[in-house]
Amino acid sequence: MNTILLGNLIKIRWIAIFGQLIAIFFVFYIIKIQIPFFEALIIILLSIGINFYSYYEERKNKTISNLKAFSFLLFDTMQLGVLLFLTGGILNPFSILILAPVITSASYLPASLTVILSLISILIIIILNFYFIPLNLTTELILPNIYYFGLVSSLIITVIFIAIYAYLFARSSRQISNALSASKLQILNQKKITEVGSLSAATAHELGTPLNTIFLILNDLLKDEKLKNDKYIFKDIVLLKSQADRCKEILQKLSQNPLKLKDKFLEKVKLTDLIKINFDKFNNNKKSLKIIENFEGSEPEIIYKDEIMYSLGNIIQNAVIYSIKNVTVELIYSNKRVNIKVFDDGTGFKKDIIDKLGEPYISKNNQGMGLGIFIAKNLIENMGGKIRFYNTEQNNAIVEISFDNSILKI
């Protein structure tokens, strides 16, 4: 299913219909140029009928399939071709409008359908050069054959150029739009996961105190000699104690969630902790992590942000995938900036894509969709940070991220 709304095609066709009606009435009754008026009117009325049918279809479904959209655009092309045949062929000043359906097809439909529609449009242009009803002008218009050839050639070249131009720009726009949608979805999922982790940690923390009180009371009841003599009550107390132990185990499991980093009593985190968490998450092949710390004293803490968690995780995941044995992360803190360099001991970035990294659907080794790096790059830059991709002298890949201290609120 494409993104063409049938309502838009209907509106455009109404504009074309009214323009065609005004043109033939103006030419026939005002300028007094003799044209097959009633034949042209019938062709326009046929287009009106198609538009009413389209309106009926729109009530059932706002969007349409690629094939049906192509069929509508093909009809518009054929209808315009017949009108041009009746009104002077390619010498008609409105012959340029044959480009309109091709542009729409190139912008929204697959390349194969656009090629077919372009070929049909070119065929119509060639036919109209030889077969048409001449306009009955007051003076005879004589043009050299070379002019006809140039006019046909220019229209054909324009159809091809506009089709390619519109298709390439529309495809790029669609890719970026899809990638940005994926970016929003990924960060939304990351936020939801973090919120669940925060809720788990908060639950374990808040329920710990009342559960401890319950244990104190249960222990006192179990020591009471009077209650021990009543086997029924004592049995219930033992059962209650076992269920309280079970609750304690569940809370301990919840408190082990590493995503509790965002909880209100752990709002600030260390970058080394985020790096280790993400490395452990994606390290399935027992590769090693080395963190080089370039700062004096204890490591500063930053405000936890989902954007940092996701983007850093994505870059570390790629380093783990493409490394052979080792992943190295170097942290450099200065008075103004924080630099994070992620190395791997793999084969490095290919020269033909290194300048394109960060664009949608570009991956390090032409594997996968390449959306991860695109999303990470956008998240970092939207926060005000910078990201660079380059190779070392040993041809190992480096991803360098830098933030102002004010962004991380150190």
C-alpha cells in the first residue's frame, strides 16, 4: 500500500477537469477557433464519471493500492492524450501537462510502474507528432520538420528526466521519513523499558520496609508459646511466613533490573556503568571490554537520559558485532567537554561508505538496514552532541562522540 490518498487524486482531477472545460469553452466560443468541441466535451465528461467513481471508492478506503493508483494515473494520461489529439497534438501549449501523471507516479509508486507510465507517455508524444487534428487558425502555421523533431525530443527527454528526478528525491524523502519514524519508535520503546525498570526498582524499594515489618511480627508470633500450642493457628502463621518469603524473593529479582538506573534515588550515573551494561547486553561471543579512563580523581556522574542509553548502546552493539576479540572505549573528561571513543579490532569502515555513515540504510559492511547508526546519530545531534566515524592507522573503526558538559549536566 502506498501513501497516495485517493482524495488528493480526486482533487487534482477536478482541477484538471475545470481547467479543460474552461479551455475548450474559451477557445471555441470566445476566440472562435474551430475544434471538435463535442468530442472533447465527451472525453472530459468521461473524466468526470471516473472522478465520481473515485469518490465512491474513497468512502470505502482513503488509501489505494499501487496498481489502482497506477490505473488512475494511466487513465489521466490517456485522457489528456486524446484531448491533445483533438486539439492540435504536441503543438497544443498544454501538451506539457502530460508530465503531471508521470511526476505523481515517480513520487509515490514503485519504479517499475513509473517506467511503464513513462514509456506510455513517450509513445503518446510520438503518436501525437504524426496523428492529430490540426487547429483551424486564421493564419496558416508552417513549421520546419526540425522544429517538430526538437519539440518531440524535448518532451521525451523532459518525461525521462522529470521521472528520474522526482523518483530519486521522493525515494530519499521516504527513506528519511521511514528512518525517523523508526528512530521515534526505538526511543519510545527504550523509554518504556526504562520506565518498567524504574517502576520495578521503586516497587522493590518502597515495599521493602513494610515487608520487613511483617517479618518482625511473624517471627514474634512464631516464638509465642501460646500460639505454638494451637496447631491450626500456628499452621496458618507458618504458611503466611512462607508466602512472605516468596514476596521477598520476587522483590529481590525486581531489584536486580539494571535499568533501575533511572530511579529517583539513582538519577545520576557514570558513563562507565552505562558502557558495561550495554556491553554485557550485546556480548554473546565472550569478547573482552577495555575502558580507558582519562580523568583525575573519581569519575564524574551525568544525568541519566534514554537518548544516551540507546545511542551509546547501539554504537557498542555494532562494535561488538564487528570486532574480532576486543572492544575498547576511551573516556576523556575536560573542563568543557566529554569525549567517548569506541574502538574495535575489526576490519574498519569501508572507504566507499565512511562518508555516508549516519544516513539511513547505510551500514558498516553493507549488512542490515543501517538504521541503528542513523538513529544514534540523530539522537546525539538532537541533544547537541557530535559524532564522527573514522579509521585508525591500523584500519580499525572508531566512533567518537563528544558532548558539552552542560548537556550532560556534570
